[in-house]
Amino acid sequence: MRMHNADENCGIAQAALVLGDWWNVLVLREVARGHVRFDALAAEIGLSRKVLTERLGRLVAHGVLRRSLYQRRPVRHEYLLTDAGAALVPLLVAMQDWGDRWVLGDGSLTAAAAEDGAEHARVRALAGSRVPEDLLLPGVSGPEPVVAPDAAATVLFAYPGTGIDWGAIPGAAGCTLENRLFRDAWPDFLRAGVKVRGISTQLVHEQQEFARAEEIPYPLLSDADHRLAAALRLPSFRGADRLRHKRLILVVDAGRTVRHTLFPVTDIPHAVEESLRLATDCARTP
């Protein structure tokens, strides 16, 4: 790529040089989703082996991916994000948010979603997919697995954030109510062998203050680095100076497979009750 001399000191131009074209962006998107082996990448993106090999080589050369040997005969590698590559994940989520709002949507700022829209279709398509095994998120007690390893099922509920005046943003209010309802239903979840995880892009200390004040018994995990959002392509919106999760609920089985999705969540009490019912059935089904 030929660059003007003035671009040598421009961070935007230099970042564009690394990203190169839309195939590179899609490769990074898939690696962030947990598709780290060559055949999986080729299948998800639809690239020829020759072109994919070229793109992976360039991203490794630029230092955003690294090769990790997982098989010696024949030699095969996984492609993992470096620290520089992980730093691009929030950019990918921001691009998704922009595309959802301004290309696939009508430009409205909303924490809700149309049931016939692209975000709804993307969340619905999560059923049958797996949450990446090595995905840990910061919690009050340190990094924790998104899916509880000792549970028959896990309910993940993503929410915009507590203690925030959302003003006129449709669908954003109700996070404290949602947490209180999950808190009150917590004994029923435990009896069913189900664990609960509340996830937002708030910082750990913000979640800790809320959990202490509201006596929240389940972990609140921080996706401030957008790793879960990128892995599952979760819908988001920008509010209170940060990208926020739109409210949704996932029921995940012991094998980390998403069994049920609830989105958009408009009736919060009903959604909490429905997640308990679905998770209980999931825990009973081998």
C-alpha cells in the first residue's frame, strides 16, 4: 500500500495499513470468536486456502496474531491474538455497533432491538454455538470462567449497567430491577443446579459497590475489554461514555453450548422466570 509521507505519523493511517482490507478484519473477527484453526477460519469466512494463508501471514508479520503449534505430524498451528491483537477487539466491537446502528439500523440510539432485525437474528443464531473454553472475565475475586465449570447449566445475563441515569435511551433502564429479580430467584437456580452470571461493561469496582449494596450472591463479571461481546458478537449501544451490552439472556449447558437465547428482553420479570424454567430443563437434559 502506497502512503503519503504525511501518513507516517498518523496513527489512523498506520492502523489502516495493518488491517489492510476487509478480509483481514474478518480474520480478526473470527479469531476473537474462538475460531483459531486454519480449517475453521476458512469455513467461517469462505476464503480460499491460498488467500487465507497470505492474510494470516501478514497479520502474524504485523504482530497482531501469533502461531501456536498444536500438532506435530503434520505440523499445524492455531492463530492467537497477541497483546496488540487483543487491543483491536474493542475496535471490532465498535465497528459492529456502528454497522448495527447506521448501516443495518435507522441511526437511532437504542438499547432495544427489533425482533425482525439483524441483531435479533445474530443472537438467535447463537443457539447451538459454543462459548470459547478459555474465556475468562474479571470479577470481584479475580478472573472467572464465563460458564460455571461445576454447574449443570449457566444463565448469562448481559445488561447495560447499574446506577446510571439512562434518560431517553429506549430499553436501557431496569438493570437494578433485573439484578434484584435474579437475586431473589437465586435459591431456585441453585436447587436446579444452575449458576448465574451477570455481565456488563462496567468496571470491577463499580460492580463490586453495587453487589455489596444489593447483596448480590452470584458473580458480576466485567466485559470492559469487550472479549465476550466479540466472541459472541453481542449487540451493543453507546451510552454514558461507553459501549454497553444490550439486555439479553443466554442459557448455556455444561458443555458450554448455548441452548436458549432471550432477546430482546422487554418484560424483565417474565424473562427472569423464563430463564429459570429453560435452565432447569437444560440441567435435567443430558
